Amino acid sequence: EVRRRTESWTGPGRTRDGHPVAVLANVQDGAGARSAAASAAEGVGLFRTELAFLDRDTEPAVEDQAAIYREVLDAFAGCKVVIRTLDAGSDKPLKFAGPTDEPNPALGVRGYRIAAENPGILDRQLDAIAVAARQCTASVLVMAPMIATVAEAAEFAAAVRDRDLVPGVMVEVPAAALLADRMLEHVDFLSLGTNDLTQYTMAADRLSAPLAALSDPWQPAVLALVARTAADGARVGKPVGVCGEAAADPLLACVLAGFGITSLSMAASAVAATGSALSEVDLARCRDAAEAALGATDPQSARARATEILRG
Ligand code: PEP
Ligand code: MG
């Protein structure tokens, strides 16, 4: 019966008592966006643009980039679409952006840091996004990956606003979570990338199998950073979403809603199960589960406590 309910979930995302939590899709190209649009996703919370260019030897021209962005925007006409600027480097090296021979690439010149070394790449990408945005009816937001300082957030926000687009930054470095209130003075929204936030909080490579127990978004230290970022957003009335894998865990999604997270973005295949889980619990229960998980000392008990409250 649960299965039938899951399959028939049609959105929009909300708790049983009607508190809205947008359920969005993560996409990487037009084809993926079109199939995500067939799910109940209300929009796109993370368009990983670097994945559209992994096979390119050279930087695509502005017009070529705009055409690719436009495919995604057209698939979600009239909906919210968050485009992430290139997150090259580390586990996603791009031939035309950034160094590839760093000894420790996860801590190296990746994501927004590439803009400091080569600002033209970001400028041309923002130009292409602006062109695509003008040609479609989607509501376009633009966010930067791997932001670590308030100065980076301010600089990025200014470049995005110059093109009449709406800026946000990803919170995937603990430094950004700790200063979320000051980041929010410059940007219109935050999006927690819990994959990298977990990696950097726990100092555990997200691809390392032996460290899988540390690479768990239920780690109370990670939950504490998420809770604090969500609270900072709520205080100033600006949206704080989650676009890492954590959003695709239906139980954790309810906990995130309890922290005050305003949107959850995930693989299209997880949209129905997450939306359905949210629709079965009241916000007050999500808040209780969030508080209980936060008070745990390890990920197993955080999950067990939340499960007991959410299913109880
Ligand atoms: C994340 O780090 O959680 C995230 C959404 O970005 P990516 O997985 O592309 O690094
Ligand atoms: Mg990331």
C-alpha cells in the first residue's frame, strides 16, 4: 500500500498539514531534464553544468552553452530552475578549467576557486545563462559551488546581479555554514550540498569505501551545520535548500523539513518516495524528529531516534 501511495504522489511537496517544502530534481542535461519533468518534481534544484561538458577539450562558446542551458530551462517552462556554475576539479575534472595535477584536488582549485584563476570562464558562463534565461519562461536562479568566504559570495552575487539574475551560493564547506548569516547579506538563497559538506566536515573522502561510516549525512556534526544554516535563512526569510544525496533519503528529508529547509533537490528517481514521505507527517513531528536526531551522538542513533518519532 505504501508503494502504491509513493507511485501516485503528484506533488507539490508539503507535509501532511500543508507546510510547503519544494521537491525538486537534480539534472545534468536536456535529456535528463525532460525525463525529470515527467516526474512530480516542481523544478530543478541543481543543474550540474560541469557534467554537460565532461567530454569537451575546449570551453564551449557562449552560444553553445546557452543552447544547452536552454534545453533544461525549456523542459521546466514556468518552473524554478537553479543553475550551478561549473564545479570543475576534484572528482569532476574539466579539460578546459582548472589544474588537473594537484596532490589533493578535493582541497584544491575547484568550483568557484577556478574563477579567481580564470575569471573569463565564469563571466562567459554567466553571459550564456543570461541569454538562455531571456529566451525562456523558467524562473532562473544561479548558484556557485565551493564557496568558502563571504568575499567570494559577495563577488559572485554582484556578477550575477549585473546580469539581472538571482544569486545564491552552495553551502558545502563548513566555513560557509558557520558564516551563513553573513553570506545571506549578499545572496538571495543558500543550497546545502550535503555530499561535500559531509566530506569536509568529517574530513573523509566522499569516494572512500573504508570511510563510508564517516561519510554519512546523519552524522550529528553535519546535522548541526545544516540546522544552523536553515535557522539563519529562516531568521531573514531567505530560502535554504538541500541538493545533496541527503535529500533523497525519505526519513532524512523529513528531518531536514523539521530544521526549516525550504526545498529538497534529488535524483528524479527519488522524487516520488521523498514527496510521499513528507506528505505523511506533520511539520511538528518533523521538528521533533529533527531535534532528537540533532541530540544524538552518532549517526545510527540519530536515524533510530528520528525513525521512532516519524513512524510512531
Ligand atoms: C554536494 O556536494 O552535495 C552537491 C550537491 O554537489 P556535487 O555532488 O555535485 O559535488
Ligand atoms: Mg558538491
